[in-house]
Amino acid sequence: MTADARIEQLRKMKREALQGGGPERIAARRRIGEKTARERLNELLDPGTFVELDQFHAPRQVESAAGCAGGLGEGVVTATAG
């Protein structure tokens, strides 16, 4: 795989991770009056005060991100003062 192909693959994975599980899951949240985790974090935290690690995390029970039912970015939010 070329470097350009790898970069494009990472861009695709980032777009997927930012979708919050996809349009169906977002629509389901909207129907019950909820926001996505990313939306809540953006409202809670000041710009530039949050660093996301492991954006491409997928649940352990799947062997590849492509088979991930919950999508990429399904992780835990933690914070430290500093």
C-alpha cells in the first residue's frame, strides 16, 4: 500500500469515527431528545482544552474496524487537570 493510500484510509476512518455510529444512530438519539457524545463534549469543554486519544478505537470483540457494529471512536472519555 502506498503512503497516499494509507493517508486516504486514515482520512476515511476519521470521517467514520466522527459520524457517531452513523446517521441511523444519530437519528435515534434525536428522536429521544439526546445529543451525540461529541456534541455534548463540544458544549461542555472550552476549545483547545481537550485532546482526543485513540479516535479509531473499536470494541475488543471484533477483529477489524470494518466489522465493528458500533463504529469507530467507541471509547471512554477521561480527563485530568493540568
